[in-house]
Amino acid sequence: MPRGIPNAKRDDTGFRYTTFHVPLVPNPKHVSSTYLKSETQTLWYRKNQAKGKGAETAEEGPSDGRRGSQVLVIHPGSRYLRIGRASDVSPITVPSVVARKDTSSTIEPRPIRRNCVITPGGKAEGPSFDPPQNGDEYDVTPASNDPFDTKLAIITVSLRDRMRFYKLRVTPNAAAIASTFNEQFKPEIITSDPKQIQWLDKVEQADAVAGEEALRIDYPSIQLLLSDLETLIEHTLRDKLDINRKDYKNFSVVLVIPDLYNRTYVRELVHLLLATMGFKQLCAQQESLAATYGAGMSNACVVDIGSKITTISCVDEGLVLPDTRLALNVGGDDVTEFLYVLLQRIRFPYRDADLNRSYDWAVLEDLKTRLCTLAEGDVALNLYDFIVRRPHAQTEKYGLRAYDEGADTQCLFEPRVIDFDAKTRDLKPLSPNVTEEIIGHQTENVTKAMSISTQHLMPAPASSEPSTSTMPPPPSDETAATQTLQPKIEPDSQAMSIDQTEGDGRGGGEKGPTEVIDVDEEKPPTLDFSLAPPPQTPLVEVAVRAIDVPFEASKLPLDVAIFNSARAAGGDDKIRKYLQAVLVIGGTALIPGMAHALESRLQAIATPLVPNMEKVQIIPPPKEVDPRVLSWKGAAVLGKMESVSELWISPSDWDMFGMRALKERCYYL
């Protein structure tokens, strides 16, 4: 080394080959500081002090004196939007549809509705089952090799087994009797209809109409139907609540969001309400938590059966447990469509019915509310009537005879007839351009409940660590729920048809991890460490990534999904706790026999698997409260509480912090 150059210390750390800078030693004075460690030093407190309020208040401006009169509760749904003041008894429900004028000169073909239910491949009419030949009235034999008849036979077997258990007789040749009556029925013309719909042929004054008016439009050419939420909210507030856009600055908003929310969805919705529409402040609330507020419960397993999807979550002391969240891609619309397929097989008298038309869909919805049931005692050869109101046509009254077609709600517990691939085909992401802030706080889409529900789809040697406590038979709950129907089921892509292959490959999975532990303890022989584990770990990762866990978990039967959600909450005590407080909400919860059907099926699953399992209980909603608006009622209760002042987000907060404001004010986001 030349003279004059000091001896440099030898660097054995390798930091001289990188641009990483070693941080300095922290100053002890900074460590002991109280900066931003108390609530009085936060921006929220300082802004309130600057305004001279001390704490944010929810109500300002003109008010009628009732608590919550200046708070709007907005609950967007897949089919309806529920909106109203927090002081109102019930919300205003409007269809989530907007119709706009088509200014283009070209006439485009009318879009065709995508069928989400498997339809018969051959004949569309006629009995699906042959008459029993062995004298057993409960016997079910498919009339053909059509996959639809096979899947329908599985559902019918489940219904007949329950009828046999309750000693209910089966009407012989019921399908033939109903088909003969429906084929010969002629509609009755009603000349003076007191509920005649005033169809809108032309809309000249407004560029767009929303809600129920949009469903009463009949154009000769296709119209552009948009779910323009801003227009929908603005029209509803102006027409129903007499709130103009200039008054938005005086109203606060409680926004009800899904349990399995998408951060892009929440961000765009909050930005619309605060920045675009200019509301005073906003608070976000999850649906299951709002439902427990409305029912007056602190712990519950909330099952929300909507029109498109069914969500399941467990709420513990005012907090939605993230690992218990589960979404099923089955809803009330699938029940309506399946009912239409079954009615066609018994020669539905309304031959021109088309589910692509809104007024025909309303006819099937009306029939579903009166015909569908889960009570086995209601299955009989009954007579129904329904009225068809079409634009530019006279009102017609039809008669219908049906037997067990009303038991189509069984598809919630036997979803083999649902075409899940068709429901998710051509779906696009909500927003491909996601900001870095959302990516930094992205929510994990795969929950523990989903992982439990799809364990049987994982390769046998690729199972994770052996679960010895409370998880010994992961597939046994699903197998117990469906093993009576499994032997005749064809290979299917649905989750419940692959349950039985799970138990065979899980016995030898315990030896793999133990060998790895032994090899890790023997550190000197390095060659042994590279023999077995490296080829196993990449295979596990590839196998797990090849399965779309949320999609496969969305195919579960309703009763199995509820049990798996309770299992994800913890041990046996948690399972017993949540299965004794199951709260069912949504429009499909109004189907007769829903509570008893869930109780009996959950009891059959939980009794052999959970020690000391008591009776499963389905908690009914409070008296005179519609289960469809229970989440809205709970959010209205929150909007009137004094503690909500700590959750408000103002437009300036949103402009400064963005999604971080929701994260700090709503700890569950």
C-alpha cells in the first residue's frame, strides 16, 4: 500500500458491493419523544380544534329535530339500491338500473341474457323421471341419460328422502297431471286492470331515467342500460326524498359495503360520494356488522342470500372475523332461473315468456315468492294463478298447476345445476389501473374458510403441515353432508363431488414434514438437506397456484359453507357459539321453511364432528323487520350513535390521505 494512504478496515459484510446504506444509530432523544403518540396530536383532532368543535358532530344545517335526519344511509346491492335517512323507519328501494337515450342511428341486436343454470340438452318438455317400478313411491329414476335429468334426480332424491323421513306421501303421476292441465289452459283477458302499468314509450324531457321508470321503458330498438350509480342516487334523492344536489354538503353518508370488499370498488364509491357529489362526510360499514346492529346481536354467523351471490361471515363483539368470510356464487336469481327451467318441463302455459324481458322476469319473481318452498309438507299438486302485463297488450291471467317444482330452492343445497363457468365467463376486473396506494394495502382474497373448503382439491402429498387439533377430518363435514348422494354423481367440476378423494391421501402426509425436521437437525451432512425437500416444495407451490381457491369455494352447498365459516373462527367452542346464532338475511330468506331446512342440515353435519354439539339455532330477524333491509336498519342505527363521530371522513381528509383515511378511521379496512 502506498505511503500516505491510511489503512482501510477490511469489510467482511459485503456492503461495499451494494448501494444499501447502513442506517445511523437512532437518537435516544427521539425514541423517548411523545410525538404522534397521543390522540391529541393527530390531524383529526387538530382539525376539529381549529374548527372550535372539539369533536365532529354528525348533524349540521337544516334539520327536522330528529336524530339522524341529516344522515343518509346508502346500501348498494346487485339488484336494488336502498337509500334513506337514518331517522326513517324503512329505506326507499329502487332497482339498480338506468336507461339513457340512444343517439346512434344504427340499430343493434338486443343482448341475450346469459343462462346461469344448466338446461336440458334434449327435449325441453315432458316428465324427467320414469314411474317407479319396484312399488316404492319415493324411488327416483331419470327418464334419460341427459346430464340435466341426472342432476335433477339427485336433487329430487334429497327431497324424497326428507319426505320419507317425515312420512309424507308422494302424489303419483303428478308431473303428467300438471303438464296436461297447463297445456290445455287458455289465458283470461282482463279488460279493466286496476294495476295496469303505464309504459313509457317516449322520454323526451329527460336524458336519463332511473329506478322503476327505467323498467317501464319499451323502445323499438335496443337502449343503453347503465348502472350509473351517480345518476341513480341523484334521481332517487331528488324524486323520493326531495334532496337537491346543492344540499348534499349538509348531509353525511353511511355507506354499506360488502364483507368481501374490493378496495378499488370502495375507493371509487367513496370518491364518487365525497369528491364528485360533494357530501359532507362519510363512514363505511360492512354488511354483516350492520346486520348484527339491526338484529341487536353482538355475536352471530350472518348469512346474506342476495340476488347474485351469498355471503357468509362471523361477527364477534362488533368485529367481522376476516378468516370466516366466504362468498358463494349462488343467489336468488339462480332460483328464479331454475324455476323457469322446471316450469317449462311441465308445459308452462305462458309460452312466450322470455327472461331477457324485465316484465317477464317480474312474472317469474312473483311466482317464486308464492310457489317456492323448503317445507316438505307444502309439496303438493297445487293450483296457482299469475297475471302478465306487457306493453301495448291487454292484461292476461293464467292458471298453473305444479307439484315439486316449487322445491327448486333445493339448488342452494345442491348447486350442481348451476353453471358456474358461465357465470364467470368474460368477467373483467373492476379497475385495471390500480394506484400504488391500493396495492400497498391490498386485502388477501383467500380466507381461511375458503382454504378449508378447498382442501380436498389439493394434491395429497402437497398438503401443508399436518393438522392434529380440531382439523383432523377436513373433508368429513362435506362428505357427511353429501355422502348419501355421492355414489351416483358423475365426475363434476363442483367442489362437493370431489370430497371423497380427500381422506385417502392425507394419511401419509404426516411423514413428509417429520423427515424434513430430522434433516434440519442434522446440520453437518449438507448433502442430505438437498435430497428430499427441494423437489417437494416447488411442486406444492405449483399445485396450489393452479387452483382458483375463491372460485372453487364459491361452488359449495349453503349448509357446508356455513359450517366451514364457523370452523374458520377457531376451535369447537367457536363452532358451537356461531352455529347457535345463525342470522339469515336477504330476499331469499323469506322462502317458507328456510330456517328449518338450515337447522336440520347443519345439525346433521355438526353433531358427528363437534363434541357436545347442542341444537343449531337460526335466529329470526326482529319483529316487523324485513330481512331484506336488516343491514340498512343496522347502518341507520350506527348513523344515529354518538360514537360514529370518530369514524367520519371529510372531503379534505379524503383529498389528503385517500384510502389511508379509511384505513385509519375504519380499522377493519
